[in-house]
Amino acid sequence: MKLSEYMFLFVFFSFIGWILEVIFRSFNARAFVNPGFLKGSYLPIYGIGALILTFCAAHLQESSLPVKGLVYLFVTTGLEFITGFIFDGCLRLPLWDYSGQRFRIKNYVCLQFSIYWLILAFAFEYLVLPVYLSFFDLLNPVAVHIFAIVVPGVMFADWTVRFAKIIWEKKGKGRLLSGDDESEFMNIAKPLIDHPDVQRLADFRHHHYKTRFDHSLEVAWHSFLISRKLSLDCDATVRGALLHDLFFYDWLREGPRLHGFRHPRISLKNAREVTVLSKKEEDIIIKHMWPLTIIPPRYPESWVVCFVDTYCTMRDYVTGNGKVRVPK
Ligand SMILES: [Fe+2]
Ligand SMILES: [Fe+2]
């Protein structure tokens, strides 16, 4: 299968999973329930599950049913556990709760639902996948390509906005901020903020109405709050975020062609002249425009800055309301 075919499969089963959950949850609640974390009509956990099961089915064709069963049980329960751990354990945002179930691990997985997933995994291989592949053969390849690029892009934007909103709401309730946060942030950021090259960013407008300095500071601040919450490397996060857009031209009127693709490398070159960068800080700068940069970020801190930068940029353009307080 090609990459676009995998992406299409991911999107297709994210949608099918959403329908299944809507039916199951709405039936239990006797009212319409939109399941999951995202606004759109998709549940990526099902898309990821379908991708994993398709991969397993392709590689376990010669295996016996018990071996397949064990693998399916392990991967589906593992996926549910990891998702539960991220949303419930890290973000304190439980999407489901097995606290009333017997034979469970935390509230993330339980034996009863693991057996359901096992049955669904076999149904997926022997009933759903053959029908899907026949259906897929009927589709126009160009439409598949477009669909496979556009919809994951929308899902990514949806995820970024929702994630940032939740972090922001938690911050508002005082769950992220402590009295020492601002001084810790400034201890890391001050040497770079005071550097003349970083100060020069205040001479360039960015996202129409704010300066590139304000944008960089804002991205650094929100990335710091998230990294702190996730126990990541706050030093690298703040330093990489402050330098991620260190270029000195008005990209709307001048600068290189394909600015979106090229400015991370220009920023990295300039940043190396400002300070000695760690591998992680370099990765944060060079990958902050992913997926435009194709190769995905290597470190969690790079993902955080990438998401926050995307969120701040989208918010600036969509709402025109980017005046958020950051430490000065
Ligand atoms: Fe950028
Ligand atoms: Fe940026």
C-alpha cells in the first residue's frame, strides 16, 4: 500500500469508529453524544487501530488463530491503554472510565472491553477489510490523494486547537501555573531576550498586527507551560521556541521564495550565531513548520513548539485576537 492509501484508510476508519461510538454512547445515554476529544466527526484512535490491524493482518497471514488472537489482544488493548494514559493520566481528561469494571488496569483498559476489541479485530480482518478493499478499488485515485491530504490536515488543526484550548483552560483554573512559573521562564529566556539579534525581531511585523518578537515570546511562553506540565526539557523548549522564527525580513514583501519551507533553516543559521544550540534546540527550530518540513520532529519538545506555533498562528489569522499576556 502507498502512503496516501494508508492515510485514506486512517481517515475512513476514524469516521467509521466515530459512527460506532455515537451509536453506542447515544443509545446508552438516550441522547446524542459526540464522543472523543475533537470537534469533527472522527475518532483517530479507530483510524490508528485500523492501520495497526491492517499491518498485522498482512504480516500474520500464515499464523494460527491463537497467535493472531494474542497479537490482536495485545495491540488493541495497548493502544487503548496508551490513549487512556495520555488523556486521563497526563492531561486529566478522561475520555472513558472503566472504574466500575472488573479486571482492569487503572481505568484505561478492562478485560470485558479487551475481549470486545479482540472480536472486533477478527471481524475487521475477515469481514470489514475485504469489503473496504473492494470499495477502495472503486475510488478515483486523484480523489483519494486529495482526501488523504486534506482531511488529516483538518484533523491535525482540530487537534491543535482543542489541545491548546484545554491547556489554556487548565491554566485559567490555576492547574498549570504556580507563582514561580514566570520567574522560571524568565530565568531561561532572559539571556536570549536581551540579545540584540532577538531584540531586532521587534522591528518586523508578524501575522499582520504583532511583531515577530511578540510572536516568538508568546510561543515560548505557552510551550514552556505545556513542557512543564508534561515534565519535558523546559530549557530547550523555551530557547528553541524563542529562536524558531529568527529571520530578518518581511516575508510578505521580501525574502526567499517558498518562505514557509525555507525559513526554519534560515532561522537555525541565525540562531547558531546567537548561541550554542543543543541537538534538541536545533530540532525544535528546524522542524517547527512540520508537516511542511516532511521529516517529523524528533523530540517531544519539538512537537510541543510545533503545535503551539501552529495554534498561535491559526488563532492570529482566524480570530485576529492574539493579545495574550506573557511575561516581559
Ligand atoms: Fe515559522
Ligand atoms: Fe512562528
